[in-house]
Amino acid sequence: MIKLEERLAASLARLILDPAAPPARHIAVGAASPIPAAACWLVKKQGHPVRLSLLHKRTGNPFSEGSRELFDLTGQGRIDLFFLGGGQIDGKANLNLVGTGEWPGGSPQGGVRFPGSFGSAFMYFMTPRTILFREEHSPRVLVPQVDNISAPGVSEPGVFRRGTAQALVTGKCVFAFHPDRARFSLTSLHPGETVDGIRAATGFDFDVPADVPQTPDPTEAELALLRGPICDEMLETYPEFCARVFDRKLAA
Amino acid sequence: MIPHTPDSLAASVPDGALVALPPDNSLPSVALARALVRRGAKDLRLLGVPVSGFATDLLIGAGCVAEVQTSAVSLGEAGFAPRFTAALKAGQITVRDATCPAIHSMLQAAEKGIPFMPLRGIIGSDILRNRPDWKVVPNPLGDGVSDPIVLLPALSPDVALIHGVMADEAGNVWVGRRRECATLAHASQRVLATVERLVKGDMLEDERLAPGVISGTYIEKVAVAERGAWPVALLDEYAFDAAHVAEYARLAKTEAGFAEYLDRYVFNARAQAAE
């Protein structure tokens, strides 16, 4: 029995290793991102030479100047790949992590407040590759146009920018992003999903190639890594995730 | 001399102060946040450095806060911050959204005593559109017309609240690898610190400890508060108390539940004695 989280981690790992994309030598993972963290560990435990900087690791944290060091590294171009999500994501890969309605916080009439932008308004510009990840695939998340842009998917010519979204992985499918035309295309469908079903669950338009394959299952070897050594690495930072997905608890 | 306590430190924080708190993974003094709730502080303007967590939600729920400047407010794996969300909806607080490296950069400008710091990114974000105090100029060291870049004003908090592992006789506070707390201390007008324990001597005389020290130059007062970061983690001293924060998140969904939480963990005699 393959859990959705395991499938998503393996899908993200394949995108990290995409030979068509610039190499990911140093990957950073931000707050509350257990599935992207599992994907990075999968790449590393498969023997690929990659440096992983997990911002929320409590013991042995990679930074000696906290998140400031993460942003300084990224400012210099030393972080090759980062993960972002959003309360809303639109068809131009704009991200909204702040909230819906009027500028959230500006008035009590604002819609739903999300936690906030974190470092997205910087990281999305300064990282050569961003993989977008949002498990919930629904018209309320994947919208025609975000209510508020926390971080734009594409920028005006002349604005300094190293990269943007490479792909968007959801609980239903994988999209690729094409910054030249600011549109997503469907790359693969998770088991049980159809193109029509994805259309119905997606608020934005996207391109559909003639043949859309199924997202491959994680291999037995990948599952063994995820459930064993990768769970070991993640127990301290993500105890609830590890308990839920891998049925493992931190020893008291 | 009467030793300081979290409550005596909290008494010195005036209503309306701009109060900086590190996030849950970077040594906030939750003991001082609890003491501010007990003192009934009002109209505080909180700064998340660069994001906000448990202590911020607690202070908002207790009615101590008028404004929050931050890059996000969350309880981590326990989800959205319930009192922040409720107060915003009720129009009781305003939030000034920033983005993480912008807050670090504004503090670095204050640390250097310069009026602003440039930062890449942000252009095209509605965060910028809602920050009239942030300016976009053409890179002045380029051709003077192209390459737009954001300038951020220096930001100097009135008070920073930090929980370190130990303080010494020279007034230094040890924060280990969490040296971003030193930038916060350098940039702030005042630093009030709680620590797990006091140690003899001067940690700046010890080559191994010195890199993790915030010099006493910047520290106004220190009080001992064992487990003063609880329920959040403190380096390798103790872990994040996920069960407690989940309990908080459950209770704080309603005002009555939040009041019950305060009674049990902030106002009761045993909670105070522990600090």
C-alpha cells in the first residue's frame, strides 16, 4: 500500500533530479515542509551528491546565523532549489500566502487570512529553480487569479530574477511551468485521476499534451528508504508527520 | 541586590512599545511574554524576527497587542495561529506584512546605523504595494535608470525579548548558533533576556563560548527563567512541546478556551512560581 505522501515525495525527488533542469547542488527546505524534506532526503540517500539545508532542524542546524544566513546564501545564488506553496496559486504561477479578499489585515472585511509570505517574495526571484508543492488540489487553491500576489510567477523585463517555478506538484497531478508563456502544462496524473477530473478541480487554464502519462509509483527501494532511514532523519523535526505517514514515534 | 524576575523585567516594558520576538525555533522569551500578559500590557507593537509564533499568539489573545509586523504567524505543525486570526477578523489588531529577509535587512541597517538597506526580489509583490515605507529605486551604482531595487528603512525595536541558555557575571548571554539573535540585540534600543541558568566568570574570555555570546554591551537586564522558552524548543536543551502547543491550539479556538488556558498556564500561582 503506497501512501499519497510517499508518492508525492517520490514525484518531487524525480523533479529534483530532472536532467533537463540546472543541477541542484544545494537545496534548502523551509518551514513546515515534511514532504519536500522527505523528497530531498530521498535524493540524498540514493547517493546523489547534494547539500541539504533544512531550516527547521533543531539539533545540528545547518546555519549559525539562522534564517538570515539562508537568505544571504540565496541572495548570492548559492541555493539552487527551494520549495514554495501557497493558500492560492494561479495559472501564471503567482503565489498568495497572505490571504484572500481585501488586503488581509487591512480591514476586518478581509477574507481568509493565511499565515503570511515567509521569505517567498525573495526566494522565488533569487533561486534558479522553485518546485511548487500543494497537496490540496481544488478550485479554491488553484485559482484563475490570486487575490493577492505574495510572490509573482514572472516579472517585467529588467527586474533581476534568477528563476521561477519549474513545476507544481499536487495531490492529483504534476504540472510543468513554462515562464516564456506564463502557463502550466499537465505532465502526469496520479493513479485514479483523469484529465477531465483535473480540469474540474483546477480554477486556471492549462495546456494538455496529446498523451498524459500516469505518475510513476515509487519503487520498492524508494519506499524502503522513505520508511526507514528517511523517517529516522525526520522524526525530530516532523514527529506528527512521521507518526501519521510512517507510523513511527520518537522514542521518549 | 534583588535579582530580576520575568515579572520585574516585564514591568519595565511600557505600553505601546515596539517589541521584537524571535520565532519559535530561534529563542523567543516565552517567559517574558507570559509576564507581559500578567502585567496586562497594552497596545504593544510586535515585530516577528522574521516570523511569529506561539508567544505572539498568546500576547494577541490576552489583548496586549495593537499591531504586528511580521512575515508570517503560525504554530508550525499545530497549524494557523488561532488568536491572531480571530483578532484580525474582529479588527482588534492591524498587521503589517513583510517578507523574511526584509526584516533581517531592516535590522541590519539599524545595526550599522545607516538609514536603509537594499534587497533583491519583492518587486511585483502586493507586499511592496502595501508598504509605502519601502521604496524602489534604479540601482544607483548601475546606469542610474535600469535595474530597479527595493530600499528598506532601518528598524530599531524598542525592546527585544530573548531567551538564552545562560548568562554570566559580565552580563553576557549565550545563544549558541542562533547568532541572528545577536543582530536583533545590536539593532534594538533595549534587550531583556531570560536564561536557564547563571554561570560564573566572563564567557567572552572563553574562545569556544565567545562566538555564541551576545555581549553584555547590548543586554539591559537578565532574569533566570528555567524552561523560559517552553513550550517552544531551546537548542539542544529541550524540544518543542508539540502536545502542549496542540492543546493550546485546541483551547485557543474560542475566547473561553483561551481564558481557560491563561488561567491554567499563565496566571496560576504554580505557573508564576516556576518563573
